Amino acid sequence: MTCVLNHVRESQEEQAKQSQRLNLMLMASQLTMASLATHSSASEVVERFGEIYELLESLTQKPNVVG
């Protein structure tokens, strides 16, 4: 039984790693496309995304905004 549980745990860990890799590749692709589309540097795109994310986060904290 321990062997099966270890296998399941290892399988879940590997799946999480693969999912994380996929998410990172997707984010890198989106960053590249945004950079090319706006003729901005990657750091400028990341900075702007950070500003937008902070704005959205602050809006979700307001009582009259549906999250």
C-alpha cells in the first residue's frame, strides 16, 4: 500500500511540475506577443501588467464590485 501511495504522490508532483512548466511557457508567449504588439520592452509590458493587476485586485476588494 505504501508503494502505491508513493507512486500516486510522485505522479501528482510530476503533474504539478508539468503544469507549472506549461503555465510558464504560456506566460512567456503572452509576454512576447504583448511586447511585439505594443513595440515595448518586456520589462515595460510586465510593469504595465503589474499596474493593471493591482487595479483589478483593488476593485475586487470594494463591496459594490462583483468578483
